[in-house]
Amino acid sequence: MIRVSIDPAPIELAVELAALEERGAGGVASFTGVVRGDGGVTALELEHYPGMTEDALCMLAEQAMDRWSLLGVTILHRVGRMEVGERIVFIAAAAAHRREALDACAYLIDRLKTDAPFWKREWRGEAASWVEARASDEEAAGKW
């Protein structure tokens, strides 16, 4: 089972985790990304290329399913404006054993940061600036 969604609506963790737990997994590993207020950031705004972004996320989920013995993968990503403390992304992998779930979850977030076409703008009060790609994200993705 693969579930991919890009939506401005808030992410409901309990609902998403329960859907994966129902697959009969021995382990469900998840990652939740939250808007941080570092450096005076007051909000984050994400844009994407509809169709292309969903395809990229589906491809990542399929790669994880092929690489590990997974029972399910969920990738949810928000777009639009989000305030500090709001959830941005949720990734989860379900497997019979924890190692596969943990490795797949780490793979998915590392690859998503470099492979998915999202554009991020940080707001500091009334001023906004685009966020550049980070070398550390490329390094993390490269280990896979």
C-alpha cells in the first residue's frame, strides 16, 4: 500500500499511523517535520509543481517498497503557508520488522529533501526569502 498526498490541510498523525498499523506490521517508523522558528522565521510557504511533485513522491515510495520488505508507505506533504509549530511533512513506513521500517523511513526523508520539486520561502515578519538547497541534504541523500 502506498499513500501519497500533497495538500494544504493539516496532517492528522493518529489517522495516518492507524492506517499503517492495520496492515499487520510489527513496526511502523515515522518522521514528522515541523516549521521551526529559527532565525526569526515566523512562517514557511511551500509551492510545488502539481503532477510532477506527486509523481516524484510516488517514485520514492515505490523505490522504498522495492528495496525493503514493506507493508506500506505514507508520504504526506503540505503546501501553502504554515506557521511556526505546524506540521509540514509526514513520512511513515510499515514492515514486519523494525529495521526495514526505520531504514525505509530514513531513506524517504533524505531522498525527499533532494528529489521532490518543492520551493520553500521563509517569512520573517513581512519579509520573505527563498530557501536554497543545502549541501547537508545532498550528503544525506547521497548515502543511499
